[in-house]
Amino acid sequence: MPGSVGHVEPQRVVLFTEDDPLVLESGATLGPVEVQYETYGRLAADASNAVFVCHALTGDAHAAGHHGDAKRPGWWDTLIGPGKPLDTDSLFVICPNLLGGCQGTTGPSSVDPSTGKPYGLRFPHFTVADLVTVHRRLLAHLGIEKLHGAIGGSLGGMQVLQWALDHPSEIENGILVCASARLSAQNIAFSAVARASITGDEHFAGGDYYATGEKPRVGLSIARMMAHITYVSEESLRHKFGRDRIGEQPTFDIDFQVESYLEHQGQTFLDRFDANSYLYLTRVMDYFDPFADEAAAIARLGEVRTRFLVVSFDTDWRFPTAHSTEIARVLALAGCDVLQDEVASPWGHDSFLLEVPRYHELVAAQLAGSTSLVFLK
Amino acid sequence: MPGSVGHVEPQRVVLFTEDDPLVLESGATLGPVEVQYETYGRLAADASNAVFVCHALTGDAHAAGHHGDAKRPGWWDTLIGPGKPLDTDSLFVICPNLLGGCQGTTGPSSVDPSTGKPYGLRFPHFTVADLVTVHRRLLAHLGIEKLHGAIGGSLGGMQVLQWALDHPSEIENGILVCASARLSAQNIAFSAVARASITGDEHFAGGDYYATGEKPRVGLSIARMMAHITYVSEESLRHKFGRDRIGEQPTFDIDFQVESYLEHQGQTFLDRFDANSYLYLTRVMDYFDPFADEAAAIARLGEVRTRFLVVSFDTDWRFPTAHSTEIARVLALAGCDVLQDEVASPWGHDSFLLEVPRYHELVAAQLAGSTSLVFLK
């Protein structure tokens, strides 16, 4: 029976300092950079069993186990643990909070040593490649040179792709779940409205809201509610809520169950996420475009030794299968070892967080080197 | 060659008074109710050539011709005029601004005679049936008892459906374009976020913003931008804007062309629309559900003499063809004369506003009683 990794303690490490700063792709420097991370399982003596988890837009380092309350497990607890696809009986799993985040890793809410105040919008812009640079420094800190696997959903998958491109022999197995190599105009449009909602909030204060006692609660909750609609399928909203009503008479408050659900999504997000991090990380996604120069990308991919698994979900309309197909097409053109599969799941983009059997089988098989068995099923 | 109806003057009429108020479906009363409307073409001596245009969520009475600047024609000028599908050489076309609107018809921005101040959220809630009640009073005022046709897109089509249901022998031809008999949970979810954005705006003031010199500009523009994404297809955004950029360096302002376009949509909307009207009319759509009791609806439709044309567009993801199919299914079960067609068009929901040849052919043929010729093409 699959189990839990149990109680885990988050860890923190300063990976870059003011004297040895992170040099970003833009040329800007940033230091110190502290990273919060968690690990599950034990690193083998030869450090050959490490799997790196890259989280998505609003994730954090707490991917599995619990911090004291077993009823509140990490966000990927379905995937990580003894007997689970990322089997901690044999694998050593690492998950850090992203650069620019707000859950223990340096981001716009961190104190800028040059001013003694939170960075706010003075935090430098960064890229997916910069996220990978920080990930690699964490690996070095842990004494790991090569990964048995790297896995991520959505923005997480983008990091895996960038990592393989930039460091062609560091990842044995790269698993991209409902990822994209290039946001569409519609994807960017949704991000743009979310950002406009945050920056237009009366309490945004140009990003310097940390000391005011207020924050852009309305703007951030609207951003989250709208994004959430894109994370779930039309079908799942219909099944869960349909047109079920709460009251009889029309109001401009909460009349339908689906409104109550969405409002809850917006409100709970406020407790755990920083609006400026939302701005930075959505921009990172907008700009990600590693295949913009396809010929150059194919040339670089020719060196890549990673075996790729590219999974999408049939009801995902945030990053529909066409995004995964485009990734797999370019990888295959470059001669990479790539398996692509569209998995049936009613839950839309959020499926990557859920226990979808075939998806979990594929991930387990990829890490065990036995995907062909799953594909033949 | 199709032409323009040329210069038109909007008209206004008080259809209900305080002494003879509009009795709403809820039982509440409202008076006075003034309606702004326009007409195009000439009413035949026997009043047999009238076609009623029902506008959508953010439409107005100015459907065709111009008010002085021929470069700024009405919103359905492609459809209405000499030689056009609603041919004003032979038809008399009427288009009023909806009850609850903000373009000359009584709505939440109108003065409540009992207080001398704008209604704001004290305006009563109303339904699609109430919109039809006002439409019918306008017809009576114009001396018209029966319509050759009634046509509308989106919320406009809902009015046509309700009208035919409630008054089974008043409409000869009912034309529903990208309409719905029932918003989905996802549709309601988008509306809910739009409303939350408006009511959460610092300047909303519980709906009483008219006297403050401010209005919920941020909230209303966010609502419009988000809605606009749902009005256009993913494909059309990709073709128009793709990932084209404005600047080189990331900012939290306008970096991509699609962001500039969306911001323009949001800003121009502020000049012409009232936030409270947006709240009321979206709620009207949320609650519309004439087939909730399908057996009862079918029984009532058994009396309906209207010939229906139900058109959808293949790239419309706001009200996909499934919504039209559901309408046509129930109409057909009830034995109504109904033709349904999905028209190929790259422009999504907004296609109903655009010159899509087959759609225009179908509308013209329906009003001429010759749809079978078009269907056989």
C-alpha cells in the first residue's frame, strides 16, 4: 500500500550572497538568495537516485508529507511517498520554493539589503533559465551532480524543459506534465487581466504595500478566481456545481454554488500568496519561448541525453494537448527520446495535482525505465 | 449593392408611468419606464413587416445607420440596411435599449422618483420575461400586434426564445444567434468574477457612485477585459496578435500586443457602460432557464407558431454549439419548426456582430421563408 512520507521539516539555505550573487540571464545580480526546500527519502551513497520537483505558478516547497497535521498534506502528496510514482523507498525527492516566490525563497516580499525594505517591484525580472540556475545551486549544495529525474506540471514542466536544454546531460528522465513551450495569446490575455486586477487595486501602492497594513486583496482574489476557472474543466464545474443555487432571490452576492466555490478559492489564496510574486511569476511564463528559434533549439537538443515523458490531459483548456504536442514534435525532430501521451481525465489542468491512474502509471514507469510496458497496455 | 440606412435619430418614449407601472415577474413594480429606441425602414400599412432586434449584454438601441458620423455605424450595421439580411427596403426594424440598460432606457443609473436619486442597487431585479414585457409595450405604442421576425444574438436570442414561449403567436420568425437556454457553471463563474471585480472596486460605494465623481473604473474594465477574452476565439487572438511584443524588456505594464488590445477594450467600455447595468444584466442571464422544467416547456412550446432559426459558430466557446443544440432539441421535441446550423467562422462568439456570409444568408433566407434553399447549398 502506498504510504506517506510522514512529518517533514522545511529546510532553508542561503545559496547566493551579496559577495557571490545570483547572476540573472538579464545580467542583473541578486544576493542574498535564500531557498526553502524539502526532501523526501534518502539520497543513495552514489547520489544516483535524486528526483527534482519543480513547482507550478502558485506552488511551494511543501510537496509531500505534512508539517504536523496529517490532514493537510503537501500539494503533490498523491505522487510522492513510499510506493507512489515518486517512490521514496528508492528515490530521494527534492522540492524547493521558486525564486521570486513567497514561501521561504527570496522574492519581491524579501528585504532588499540595499534599502532594508522589501523589494516590491524593485525585485529584478527573471526567467525560467534563472529558476534553473537556482535549482542547480541547490543540487550542488546537496552534493548531487546528476538527476535521475526532474518533473513538473505547468510552469514546473517549463523548468524541466529549460534545464534539459541548458544542461544536456544532467537529467536522465524529464517529465513534463500539462506544460507549454510557449503561451498562446489567450494564455497571455488571461495573465494580463490578472495583473491589471492586482496593479489596479487601491491597496497595491505600486507594489510597496508590505508596510501599509493593507494589501491588494480584491485584485489578487479576482486574479485567482479567474485563473481558477482556467484550471478546471467546463465539465468538472458542471458535474460539481451545475446551476445549483444557494438562495431563491437574485442578489449580487453569492447566489449559485459555483460562486461560493470560486469565492473560497480567491479568499484562501490571499492567506498564502503574495501579489507581487504573482506578477513576477506570470511574467516569467509569458516570456518563456525556448523554441522561438526552432532551428537553434533543435541544434541544442541534439546534445540532450534526457529521456522525456510529455503528458497532457484531454480536458485541459489552459494548456491543451496541442501545447504538449508542440513540445514533443520539436524534441522528436531533434532526435530526443520522447514519449507523449494524452491522458483522459475530467479535471482539466488541475489533473496534474490529482490521482489520475494512467498518469501516475506513466510517471512511475518513466522513472523505472519501463514506459513501453505502460504504453502497450 | 447593400447600403446604409444613413442618418438616424434615436427616439424615446415613456411606456410605463408611476400610475401605470411595469409589473415585473417578481411582483415588484417600476415606473416610470422610459425606453430609447431606433427604427429603420418603413412600417407597412398593415404593420406586417416589423422585425424586432433584441440586443445583447452591452448593446444599445443604435443598431444601424449613424448619428452624424458615418464612420461610426450602429453595432449591427452589417446586418441591417437596404439590401442587407434585415432589408430595410422591405422591412421595418425596431431596436430598443434594454430595461436595466444605460443608453437611454430606464435602469439603475436612472433617477428613482421616490428618492430623487439614481436607483443604484435599489433598482429591482428583473428577468428576460420582463425585458419582453417592455418590448411588447413598445410594439403596442408603435401600433404593431405581430412581428414578422424577432432576432437577437447571445442575451438577445434569449429574449426571442422567451417571447415565443410566452406569446406563442406573436413572432412569425424567431432567430437565435449564439444564444443559450441555460448558462453553464463555467459561464456563471466568469460572470461571478466580473461582478466581484466591480463590487470590490474601491469606488463602487455599494452602487451609489453616481454622485461621488468617481466610478468603479478598475472593476468594470477588468470585467470587460475578462469577458472579452471569452467573446473571441483562441484562434483569432493568435492570428491577430500571436506573441507579438511592444517592448523588449519585461514590465508589469503592456509588453505584448494582446495586452494593449485588451486594455483598449476595457478602457473604451468605461465611456459607454454603467457598472450597475452590468451587474443587473449579467444576473438576468445567470437566472435564465426556460427549459428547467422541460416537460412544461415542451407543453407550452406545443402552442408556439414561430418558425425558429438557431445559429451558432464553430469557434464560439462562450456559448458553444452545444447550447444551440440544446435549444433546437427541445424546440424539435415540442414539434416546433426549427432549423439549426453551426456556421464556420474564426471569430468566436463575436461572430454574430460580423459579416459572416453563410450566417447572413441564413438570416435573410429565414425572413424570406426560403431557408431550405440555403441549407441545400
